[in-house]
Amino acid sequence: MYGWIWRRLPGGTGARVTQMALLALAAGLLLWFVVYPWASIYLPFDQSGLG
């Protein structure tokens, strides 16, 4: 998968590294601000089970 992305990115090695870092950052932010808050509704992480 990463090889497929790497081959399709334009530019030289430096530009590709920068683009890959930006893609990883965008994926992390998407998970942090969209996916995890949505999933937390359905997962009982806030319950300690001690009560």
C-alpha cells in the first residue's frame, strides 16, 4: 500500500517524504477528531467497572 502511494506522488524524494508526512498527519487528525469521537459513543471506555 505504501509503495503504491509512493510511486504515485509527484516530485523527488524530498517532496515525496514531505507529502507522505502530510498524508500521515491528515490521517491521524481525521482519526483523532472524527472517527474516535464517533466510536466513543459506542464503546464503554469511560466506565471503570468499580462502581
